[in-house]
Amino acid sequence: MPEIYTKAKARKRSNKAKDAADQDGPATRHQARLLRQLGYSITVGKKVKRTRKPGLAWIQKNMSFEQAGQTLKMLIAEKRNKRAGKTSWEIKVPARPFLELDPQLVINALAAEFNRRR
């Protein structure tokens, strides 16, 4: 039977989850660089709307860690023309040899063990 993993299970198992304090903080410099490389732009102007690429300092000052992460995820998905990420996946676990034993052999082994202890 395949085992179903979710993002939460994988994150918990790998111990790579960020602390809540880190996620509430500002965007990192690395995130800001990636956003600019992927073409992130903001609209400026009140009457005439135009877009421009924000600087690294602006991104770090005005975006949170989570906002930058979500925006990166969307931009990467657009570039790849795919979904942003899998929400769950299956891992096929091979059959374990001890489960494939003949039932009669198991009964005989248990009987021998019980008789030996008496």
C-alpha cells in the first residue's frame, strides 16, 4: 500500500521548517535577488500607471518573508508553466520480507518458541 506524504509531513520530517519568528520578519536579500531575476515588478504613479522593478532594499523593507516566498512560488510556476508545487505525492514502499512468510511456518515457529520457554 503506498504511503501518502503531504508538505506538512515532509517539512516535519526534514526539520527544515522555519521558525514562526523568521516568517514574520522581512524578506531576505536572497529572496529579493530572485524576485528581481524572475521579473517581479510593481505599479507606480497615480494618474499614469506604469510598472518598474523595485530595488533590493525596497523589497526587503516592504515585503515580509512569507509574501516574498509566495510571490517567488507564483513567478517560478509562471516560468515553468506548471503548478507551483505538489500538495501530496505517493511513495511506493516495497513489500517487506517478514510479511511474506508462509502462515504455517509462523505458527510452527511460535509453537516451538512457546514450548521452549516451558
